[in-house]
Amino acid sequence: MKLPTFLIIGVQKAGTTSIYNYLKQHPQIYMSPVKETNFLEKNWEELETKRKAKIDTFEKYCQLFEGVTDEIAIGEASPNYLFHYESSSERIKRYVPNAKLIAVLRNPVDRAYSDYLMHIRDAIDKGRRNSLSDQIKYRADKSFILLKGFYCQHLQHFYKEFDREQLQVYLYDDLSKDPVQFMRTMYQFVGVDDTFSPDVSKKAQVAQVPKNTAVNQMLRQENPLRTIVRAGLRVILPLEMRQTIRSRLIQMNSQDKKAAPLSPEERQQLIELYREDILKLQDLIQRDLSSWLK
């Protein structure tokens, strides 16, 4: 039975999709065909919900790695493992205790902004206060967008539960500066040929925001109008063509994230929110993070 020899445990909005694709390019690495399996995140077997995780049993998890042949390293990327550190560390120790752990950290201010834009793009939590300022003021202790940026406690727990040599921390800043060298250090860590140069010309998930929020919600969320239109089109168009039309309409209604910039006031609010954690984090990982406080 083949199981992961390494896991990308965090964090969301820190280039993990691009890294996943660069890892897949390496001939000595097998990556789970499903990114973000989330199997090791929680005890899915004990949860009784209407929308259970797709990979909700150990049997399904093992099936993801049945395609392994002669690859040296086997991996999967579920960047919420770090956030759900208590439950995920317990399950990692249960199922893949010797797996190498990779955490990619991004300036929490920029990470929160990127996550916020994703919520706008995907029409998530439309009924809640949307601005980051409001979230900092009213929901700082409840907003996942904000809470995911407090890395220090999460990492401390992993350092406590696993050998320090088993966990490697990388910075998104380094990925942005020199992606090839960044990936070579990661290749070395997971135990494959580190002279391999991935094609890093294509970046995944370029941030965009909708031009018209109402149109975006209509296209992305279930609603009476969308149900009626879908029912009518189902009679004359195949599923693939309907999905293509919807994707093109979403793209036509999209624009660069620069259209919704992070204001200087919001940036300063976020810096102050994360300041103490950043100072603790740089001591923990022995990296200068002063640029995150500017």
C-alpha cells in the first residue's frame, strides 16, 4: 500500500496550487490527483453532515495513490492542515507518521487580502460584513480569513508533535523571487533529484474580482433564475457546453484584483493585528520577517 511520503500542510493563498503543479512535473514525484484531499484535516468518519468530504474514508484516501509506479516521493497538498493543527497533526501521526511536512507561509496581510478577494470572486458569505476593516473590527476572533494568518501557534504545535527535521518552512516571498531555486530546495527536502528545473512560466489562480457583484452571485450561486435558465438549456445543450458558457460569462464579468485594492488604512490595521504573531514567528523559524511589518 502506497501512502504519502510528504505533505504540504499550509497555507492557503501562498502559491500552493502552483507548487503542487511544479511538484507534479518532476518525474520522480507522484502527487495525489486530487489537490486538497483534506482527509487528514478532521475525523470525517465521525461527522454526520449533508455534504461530507469527498475523501472521507481511509480506503478512498489510499485509492488516490494506486497510480504510483516507480516514483521516489509521494505527496499531497491540503493547505488547511496547518490551520486545523490539532486534529490534522493527530491524523497525520495515525496514518502517515513519517511523512515530511511542508509549510509555505505568506505575509499574513497579503494572505488575508488574497483570501478576501477569493471570497468576493466565489460569492462566499455574501450576507456578512464584507470589508476587511469590518472583519477586523467586529469578527477578528471568528473570521477564518483573519485567523488563518496567525501562524506561530499552529507551527509550534507541529514542532511539538513531530521531529523538527521532519518539518520544513518556506516563504512565499522566496517563491516569488526565484521559483526555480525555490522548487529545487523543496525537491531536495522530499528526496528527489534537485537539479530538475520545472516550467514555472504559468502561474495558477491569478486573482480576479467581479465587475458586477450581482451578476457574479447569479452565475456562481444557486438561485431561481439560474435554475430556470439551466432547466431550459439542458434540453438543447450538453453539460460540457453549458459549463463552457457559464465559465465564459464569469470571465467576461471578471477584472484584475487591482480594481479592488487594499487601502493603506486596511493594510495598517492588518499589520497591527498580526504584529505580535509575526515577531514571535520570526524567532521560531529564524527568518527575518521585518518586511511583513512595513
